[in-house]
Amino acid sequence: MQEHLSCLSCKRRLSAYIDGELAPALMTAVKAHLASCPACRLEYDALRAVMEVLYAQEAPEPRRGLDATVMDKITREERGYRLPQFIPVPVYAAAFGLFVGVFLANGALPQRADNPMIAADDGIMQAMDVFSPSPQGSFSNAYFTMLHNPGR
């Protein structure tokens, strides 16, 4: 049984037909459609002419050192993401600390009286002694100071 193709279906398969990549039944169906449809045959002829010109072109030679450049990039990607070398890690840490400080100083944390979950969380943290001992001037010390003195 021969499959009948619409023009759209035939046009979608033209490239694969030219390259001989279709199953035998589809090759026969496209061939039959092209024999009976002048519009699709015209498109087939145009596509085939373009492909012949492209296949006749010589592939350009890669520039010198391209393989080394590609391998270098692959090696760097395999090692994983790294911070840019021009910015030292302490600068990133200081920027993060500044961001957190500004965030907390602007009242981003809800007050204890406003949110009972904070009080419960605070109690759990103190019971677990997660931040004990809390050195003076540390983030944990500042956190607990802010929680215990919400108006300051």
C-alpha cells in the first residue's frame, strides 16, 4: 500500500529524501508525490540545487591553535566554575557581609512580637547552643543582640 502525502508533509521530508534518509515506504511516497505535484517538484529542484552548491564547497581550514583553545576551554569547564581571577575572594566575602548587614539593619527581619515563629526559632537555637560561645563582634552575636533588643 502506497502512502499519499500532502504537500506540507512532502516538503517537510525533502531534505531527508535528498539525503536518502527516509524509510523505503516514505521514499516511494515522496517520489510519487513529486511526480504528480509541480509545486513540490519545483521546491525539490531548488533545494537540491542549493544542496549541490553547498556540498561542492571546500570546508575551510581551522585557524592555527583552534584545537588547543577548544581543549583549554573544555578543561576549564570540567574543573567547574571559578570566581574571576581579578577579584580576590575576601572582596566577595566582604560584599556578602555588607549586603547581609544592610539587609538586617533596614529591619528586614520581622520583630519578635510580630511573628511568634521567630520567638520559637530563637528558643530552639538557644536550646541547641548552636552559637555558643558567641564571640563579641561576630555575626551570630549581632544576630542574637538584634533579636533580644528589637528596638535598637
